[in-house]
Amino acid sequence: MSFKPRIIDLYQLEMEASKPVIKIDIISDTMCPWCYIGKRHLEAAMKDFESTFDFDIEWKPFLLNPNTPDEGVPVLEYLAQRYGQKVADDARTGKSDLIKAAARVGLKFDVNRKFVNSIRSHCLLDYAKTQQKQNELAEILFERYFTYAENINDIELLVDCAKAVGLKAEEAKKCLEDKARQKKILKEAKWATENNIHGVPHFSISLVGDQLGKVMPLHGCQPIEMFRRVFTSIRGRII
């Protein structure tokens, strides 16, 4: 069970007196297992600071392999082709560092899943952002893919995920078929690589309203303690 932080949008922030808000931009791919683990690490640290801060989380797209065919590739086959047979074997037998790291945060990955094209899932996340449901949807997508090995490139499955977080099925399906939105996702993903982000997750953490405009970038699946240090540092600047 993941921690559910109080997520607010900036309009809501302006409309109510509230705790200081930490803005967290997460560049991620729904195909990325370290992004799911990193989400758990972040949530554990956020839970420790829930009495001090509210959090504004935004998920931004990254495409590990934008040319993945619609039918997908078995993940063990994908791992063998990209990283070597030993990596695939370790994933299958549960010996890999990834599988062990997932287990430490209560996650179990189904190795029978397929690596699929993630552009549609990013389109849905983009729509969910406009409805303040993006963080909830990210959790559902990760769970349905990594835990249950479901195809999150399938339109009907994605609509079902949208409904699970309270989004309208008709609007969700419309966004999945929106070519302009797909182009937007491709453009945003390209921006990430053009700005030297070549792997995910990538976190950018800042205090909303900070006059210095200080942003703390963290690359990779950071340990819980690293997030705690960042939040402690921010707290020290406002006391």
C-alpha cells in the first residue's frame, strides 16, 4: 500500500492558507521499474514530513524506447537483447538487484510482462494532470503493469485505469486518440534528452515561492534518506 500524500495544485495553493508546498517534478517512463521503486522511496520520505509540507507532484514523460512495437516484447527477451542474458536470467530467478530493491519496498514484479510502447500511457497521465489525478493514475499504471503484467498500451485497459481514479471514460479515450497530445508527449520527452537526462527517474525538487528559485535535481532511484535530507534542508531554510 503506497502512502497517499496531500497533493494540491498551485491554484488551490493560492485559494487557501496552507503549509509550505514542495514542488516535485518527476521525469519518468511507465516502463521503468526503478521509477516505481523510486516512487515508493519518495513517498516514505514524504510521509515523514506530512505535518510540515504539502506536496505538488507532476509526472513528466520519458520514453525508454519510443520505437517499441504495439504488440510489445517479452520483458525477459528485451532485457537479454539490451543488457545481456545474465541480466535476464537474474530477473527470472529473482537474483537481480532490481528485484531485491523492489521487494524491500513491498513490490513484486511479474517477469511475464511485456515491454510495450508507453506513449499512450503518458498521454493519459497528461490528461490526468488537468484533473488533479495524475499521481493517483501513476500508481495505478505502475501497479497494473509491474504487478499484474497487464498491457498499458491497450486503450481499453487504459480507460479502465482512468475510471479507477475517477476520470471520465469518454474523455480518457479521446485523449488516447489525440494526435496533438501524442506530439506534445514526444516533444516533452525529447526536451528531457536534449537537457542531458538520459535515464530515469529524474527528480527536480523545489519550494514553491522560494525567492532564490533553488531547485534540487536528483537523478536515479534515490534512497529514502536522500529525499529526507533534501526535505530537511528545505525545512531549515523556512524556519
